[in-house]
Amino acid sequence: MKNLLFLVYPYTNVTTINRCCYRFFISCQRLILISFLWFSSTLLMLGNTNSDGKNGSAENDNVKTYSASIGNWVWLDLNKDGIQDDYEEGLNDFVVILYNEENHHVVSTKTINHPDTGMAGYYHFDQLAAGRYFIVFEIPAGYDVSPKDVANNLYDVLDSDGDPISGATDSICLKAGQKAQSWNIGLCLPALAGTE
């Protein structure tokens, strides 16, 4: 064997050949280790890939999926024009109910003071998934409902969106992460006989 090596490599001694073989062996070990690490990391990335093709944990998915919200005001429409004027105040303790497109009750709340401004009549539904919803404003005895959608979407944040009979809104198509903060209802006190 040694003679054969000398014939192939006449100017190479045994020690040099042994070193080359050792280095080749070490290089093979490193290549195998690097391949294993790459394969493992690839499997890990595939395991963390979401159904939408984006990497992330299930916890992050929940944050993204249930990040939409709906809200705004119930107010006393003194001039009954269906627009919330600056001098018209909100009404607290009025029930607001959220339904999904299958008419299933999702959640309900009551109007309160806004946590930042202190204005009365505020409501808010958060942590909602994308989908279709509608709102029902419960109309207490002794109140009428303002005309619906008189602003024709020009001032949608200020007009009344509840049906005058049922108090229900139109269908709300909510996208993931959307903040739909323009769903209001104006309530009116009926005119006393002889005052109009």
C-alpha cells in the first residue's frame, strides 16, 4: 500500500498523506453536522409556519385575528335631526347588543363615560374576529329613534345608524384589525301634546 502511494505521489511522504486523510475526515464530519443543523432548523421553521404562510406562534395569530373592534355613541338628539351636535350629550346605561351574521348573540354592554374624554354614552366591543356583525340598540320606553343615515355617509361618525323601529343597524363587514368606531344611535324624547 505504501509503495502504491509512493507511486501515485512520489513526492509525498506517509505523514503528509495521513494528515490529508485526517483533514478530509474532519471536513466530512463538519459537513454532516452543518447539514443536520440546517435540516433541523428547516423543520422548526415549517413547524412555526401559520396557515396563511406567515411565520409566528399561535398566540400571535390570536392577537392578529381577534384585534378588530366596533363602537361609539348613544346620544340624546334634542333637535331630532339625526346628527349629533356639539351641545347634545350622550346617554349612559343604555343596552347595546352585538350579533354575528348567524343572528347569534356575541356580547352585550351598557353605555358608559368614555375612559379618556369622560363623555357619556360611549360603548365599545373589542377583541373581535373578522366577519359580519350587526348591533341592536335597546330602545327604552319613552324614547323615539332619530332618523337613520341622514348624512349619507358624509358624516357617518355623527349620524344615527339604528333602525327607528327595531334599533338594529345594517350589517357591519369587519376586517381583521379594523376599528369601526362610527356606529351610533340618536334617541329623542317624544314631544308633549301641544308643544309642537
